[in-house]
Amino acid sequence: MPLHPTVAKVTDRIVARSQASRAAYLDLIARARDAGVNRDALSCGNLAHGFAAAGEDKATLRGGRALNIGIITAYNDMLSAHQPYGRYPEQIKLFAREVGATAQVAGGVPAMCDGVTQGQSSMELSLFSRDNIAMGTAVGLSHGMFEAALLLGICDKIVPGLLIGSLRFGHLPTILVPAGQMQTGLANKEKQRIRQLYAEGKASREELLESESASYHSAGTCTFYGTANSNQMMMEMMGLHMPGASFVTPGTKLRQELTRTAVHRVTQIGWDGDDYRPLGVCVDEKAIINAIVGLLATGGSTNHVIHLPAIARAAGVQIDWDDMDELSRAVPLIASIYPNGSGDVNGFAAAGGMPFVIRELVESGLAHGDIRTVYGTSLLDGAQQPVLDGDTLRWDPALTESANPAMLRPIADPFQPEGGFRLLQGNLGRGTIKVSAVEKSRWTIEAPCRVFSDQNDVLTAFKAGELERDVVVVVRFQGPAANGMPELHKLTPSLGVLQDRGFRVALVTDGRMSGASGKVPAAIHVSPEAKMGGALAKLRDGDLVRVCAESGGLAVLVDQAEWDTRQAAHAPAEAMGVGRELFALMLRYSDPAERGGSAMLAAAGL
């Protein structure tokens, strides 16, 4: 199938825009492969330190002939999605020995749970934890002991951080190893209902806790289609997982065999063989396009309009929101997973999952099939479903028809003719909106605004009945430079209540919303942010604000002469506590949301 003309046009534009930075990046990793820090260059003292505690692998490492895999792990047992990783290093070492290789834990990185920190002051560390993870990954891989890498991480900032860090060691063949999602618990619509009842004071805290506990009930990724599961989708669209590895539950034989296969495979694509596949070559302009297309086709998390530019920059690729918006007009929405629909990722996987999505997108010309994956000759080789034949792993072709058209449909019969993302711009700045979960009748909201600088003040006003009307709720000074750009998902139940009462409601913010949000129209990531001279700082209560996903407009309807004379509000003082002061350097140097909101990449000039 020929490439769709819009996909071809945007790809060509990104390639041209990235020509100099991509060439510089490829030169960097070529030099790292040929003359960088590696085991051949280590002194005897260096090397002895590196294998001193390697136990039964010590002799193999000392001999220097076997490939050694560096494991970067984001394990902790507070985060349900990452708890299964506790035993992975032991297993990976065993699987490596099966093929004459070795493996060592090169380093551990933090894995913050946005589900725990949501609505708390510690959420202000969340986005910057991605830079921390990237730097931790770089520290781990900098020892020069490794000829390949495996990345153990799943959730929100963790996968982007792991990728950004490992791309600076892009000469290493690298595979991401997921751990899978928990089994389906309480239905997501019921969870949402209880949250809204609690927001109205009609359910007790104990009833709310019981509901949440029934939703998040065991090890594994949360089952809604938020940032964590969107991460997994993108890794498959980029060819960085073993085929169909994303959505297989933890603690199963199939999950273990997928991990074993990833270990064996990374040894086959090492630099001493004839099938060398370095990460930095695999992650190119086409792979980034595929990640965007997958995000649009499945209605994935809004957080990735920030993460993808940062990931791309780490590989010398330059993308922006115009690219995403143009692709969204060409890519149909073919998945309906909560919060866009009622079913969860377990239902999505049972309906055909990522193998079905990959085949549909490649065969319709909407995704690049000719990318360099970690496993085969094309992305279509990833359109396979892993199954166990006794104890043996095999791959079956993707389903030819969706097993559940309420969750997954072919390109010829989509849920919507366009993807789930729209760019908004106007005299309030430039922002984004996710429309895949928003009723079409609510794509345009025009109402007087109520302005806040703290999400808790919104909830106070809601409980006092001050928002019982058509309203655009503005929450400003929430950008990367102001307070680290926290998610504002805590507002979703209250705003949802107002919407269900018949009011026309929208949110406008220079902050973020959770990947699990979607019901209420939200203009997010507004840039320039209020602290950096953005127009949100000039808004006043009662100003008429228009948010229009249909036309892509984001404007305040105020007389221009009056607007020009207005003074901007001052940003609140930088907050202390829960370690926020330790991230002050990142507040000072973070770049805008459209560039990825990264102080680290900005300082590096990438």
C-alpha cells in the first residue's frame, strides 16, 4: 500500500527539519561505537571493579568474549506496574546464560506513581522525574561494561526517561521489556460514577476507597488507557518490543517467555554479529511518526504531546504540534478504550490489540512499515499475536477481524474519521486538546472564565457552589517554569459533575491533564506559560473565553485596546517541601511544553 500523502508530507518535512541534528546524532553514536568507553578500552583495574561481584558470570566477563547486557531497572514495589520487575534481573541473567551471554544491573532509576501523587504537591516533581530518569539511565550505561541493554519500565515518565537516556548510548542494541497489566477490576464507568458522587458529597470516603481498591487491585499496570499503556503502544509502533509483548498479564508463563525471547534477541542484534541494530538507528524519523500515528489512531494519552518531542530530540529528530495536528486530520480513530470508551486494555488486547492495530495502519499506508525493528524485516513482522503451544512460544498472525467492534475497528470503519488530537491557538497562546473522549457537541465552549492559580482553589469554589454555571475554568502558573507542570486530573470529577448538570464547561491551563482524562474539553499545555509572559497571566474573572476544537481556536474575547493595557498577574512564589526545592534548577532552565518541557535537553542544546 502506498504511503498516505499526509504521512509522506509530514515525514518529509520532519526529515528536512532534522537534517543537521540527526546527522550530528548519528555521528555521535558512530563515534561511541568505534571509540567510546567500552570493555576493550577499560584498564585491568576498571574491569576488575566491573566484574568483582558477578558470581558465576565472573569468568565469562573476565574472558571478555561474551556479550554483556546492561539492565536499567525502574523496579519498586510501591508502584503496581513495576512490582513484577523485582525478579526480572535474576531471570534475565539465567536467560542470558542460555545463549552464552551475561547480564548485569547497570543501574536503577526512580519510578514515580502519578496515581499516588495525583492532586498532591509532590506531583510537581512528576514531569521533571523524566529528566532524572534519563540522567540515571545515562549514569548506569556510562560504565562501558555493556554491548547491549534491556530497559525495564512501563509507566508515565519512566519509559520516556529510559528512552531519552539510552538514546544517548544509541550505539547499543536495546529492547524495552514490559511487565504487563493487571486483570480487569471494577468497571471504569462505575469507578467514575463513584468519584463524581464523592465530589458531590453523596458517597463516603470509605465507599470511594472501596471503589478505588477494586479498580487498582493487584500487580501490573492500571488497566485504563492512560500514559502507561500508551507508552506500551508506542514502543510496539516503534518496533522496540518483541511482537505483541505489551498487554500480557504479569506472573504468567507467556509473560516469562516473552522476556526470555527479548533477552535472546538482544544478543542476536549485538555489534559483533551480522545483524547489528543499534537503538539510535532504530529510532529515526519514521519510527517517531509511527508513534504519533499510533497515539492518534488509539486515542492515547495527552502527555505524549510533551514526551514525544523530548524523545525525538534525544535522537536528533525535531517534531512539533503542527506535525501532530496535521497527522490527526488524516489518521482515523480505530480504538475505543476507557476513558474514550467503556472497556479496558484487557478488552482491547482480546479484541485484537496491537497486532491488529499495526496491521491496519501499515496496510492502509498510515504507518511506515519499513522501519528497522528489533525483531524482523519490517513493522508488519510485529503484527503477530504471541501464544503458548505447550511451553513453547509461537506467534500467530493478527486477527483478520476485530473480536469486539465496540473496542477495535478496521481503518475502513473507524469510530471517528480523524485522530484524537487537535492543536489550539489564538490570542491566549498555543495549546492542545484531546477530543477522542469528548462529545462532539462540546468541542466548542464559549463562556465567562473563572481564574485560579491553584487546583485546590478550584475544588473549594466548586464545593461553595461558585461554579454552578457555564464556565471556562482557567488554572494558570502550572507550566514547567512555574511549578514543574503537574497533572490536574484531580479536577476531573468536579468538572464532570458540572457538565453532567447541564452546564457548558471547559478547562484552560498551562499545566497537564492525566492520560486518563477526557470527558471534559480541556485546552492544556498552553504556551507561552503564564510565568513566561503568556497571555493567561492577563486573564480576569468574567472574561469571555472561547475554546474551539472544531476550528482550532483558543481566544479571549476582550476589546483589544483594553487587553493591551492590562497588567499580567504575578506568579506565586516557588513552593518548598516534598523535595520541590531540589528541582529549582529545572524550573529555571526548562523549555516550553511543545519542546518537551525538559531542562536537561535545553541545557544540552539538543
